[in-house]
Amino acid sequence: MKPSPKVFQQPAKAGDARLLARLSPNALALWSSVARQLSGAGLLDSVDGELLLCYCEAYARWCATGDPRVPLVPH
């Protein structure tokens, strides 16, 4: 039986809390939603924290532009 992955929704260690503290409010809201979905599918592990942080922050900043034509990645 495969062990269940560690979920970052609720920080278990001080390092996890520091990770979540780096997120803006909009990115933190996205984190909660994405982390719940990924962990429910068994796709979130402890090594995914930094990458998920980057995704949530980048997406939140992109959404804050208010213009969907603004590319997420600059050309």
C-alpha cells in the first residue's frame, strides 16, 4: 500500500508555516483550493511545496492584472 502524500493545506511543521507565510492573500486562497484538489487526487507530496508556491503566486499576480491578454510568461 502506497503511503498517503503529505498535504500542505494545514502546516504540520514550522517550515510549512514559513512557506505559506510567503504567499500573498490571493495566492493563499488559490493554494487552499489547489492543494485540496491535488491532495484529494493523491498528487501532492512534501517536495511539491516550493513549486506550488511559485504557481499560486504567479497565477495570483497574473489575475491581478485584470487583463487576460497579458501573457503569464513574458516573451
